[in-house]
Amino acid sequence: MNTEAVPSDGTASQSPQLLRRARVHAALGDPARLAIVDLLCLGDAAPGELGRQLGLPSNLIAHHVKVLQSAGLLRRTRSEGDRRRSYLQLAPEALDELTPPALPAVRRVVFVCTHNSARSQLAAALWRKAGPTPATSAGTRPAARVHPRAVAIADRRGLELDPRHTAHVADVIADGDLVIAVCDNAHEELTGPSAPDLHWSVPDPVRLDTDAAFDAAYADLAGRVDRLAPAITPGDTNG
């Protein structure tokens, strides 16, 4: 599966969605405009009210509001009380543009490291707890068993992990899989059809073989899983 979003010829720079996202990011690059958006996340306000809360003159508020409206972040409504008065509302759908587009449908997520004894096992266990898309793991040179410290941290965190099962990438990867290398060696070794779609450069906790090293690897993987899971669209798991 190829998740590359930007072609080498740079044509994606002309993508309407990418251009919209760029406008939103540019509009939020000014501290005053970001402060306006922060206020409007909580409730609507008239331009004058925003100016008083932020200590900005009316001409500067008008400028910032115009930029935010041009980026599609704000909309203006007329008061049902005093029809001469208008209120600004945040357009929450515009904030969705800040999020990268979802990946194509994924049948399964496969995490790969060198020995399939720690990082890839923990990543797959975390993923199985995070969402509906199936996950498994493999190694380029699988060990005979899962590392005891990986088993221990999985037990402490309530993760399901089979301490006896490791596998080779050649026996695991199939069409429709999203392959994620969770170590540099696997990312650099795997080429051709087995080349990873994503790379997470997570330091090998086995090198230090301490609880602290495994805790750090776990925290790194957990954060990455939490960030990626919402971008995954489950695919057909029957194929």
C-alpha cells in the first residue's frame, strides 16, 4: 500500500484541499488571529466585543476578521435583536482542514521491527486496543520469543500480547496491508513490495534492556498510535 500524498512532480501543491489548508494555516499564523479563533471556540461575539477583550483597535480587528473570513474560518450573522448588529461565529468545519486527509482504506495494519520481540509487538497490541482495524506484527529477523520486558509492560498496561509468537515479514505481509516500520533497520532493509508505507523511528529498548527504556518506547508508540488511528479508514477484512 502506497500512502505517499505528494507526487514527485509537485502537482499536489495545486490540490484544492492542500491550498485551503495552507490558507487556514497562514491565517492562524498571527497571534491576534489565533486569539480571535480561541475566543470564538467558546461563543459568538461582535467585532467590537472581540476588540475590547483583546485590547485591539477596531481597524485592526476589522483587518484580522477579514483575513479569517477569507480563509473560511469565520462567518457573520445578523442579530435577531438589534438588526444593525452582527456577530462572528467560528466555522468549525474549517478547522477540520488543519487535519491531514485520511489514508485510503486499510485492510490491516502490520508493524515491523527487526526481531519482532518488542516495538512491533507493543505497537500491534496498542493498535488492537485503539480501533477496529485489525493489526499484527512481524520482524525482518524474528527472535524465538517476545522480550520479557515487553511482555511485562503489556501486562501492566492491560494489552493483549502472545509472548510465544513471533513471525517473519515474508509470512505476514499481504495486499491491502498498511506496513509501518517501527525501527530504522527494518525501514532501511525492506524494499520493493515489502517496503514500509510509514516509518516510526523508535529507539530499540532492548539495547539498554531497562524498564525505563521500555517505558519510553511504549510512550512513543502509544502517542504515535493515538495520532494515526483517527486517520485510518477500515477496509474489507474478509479478503
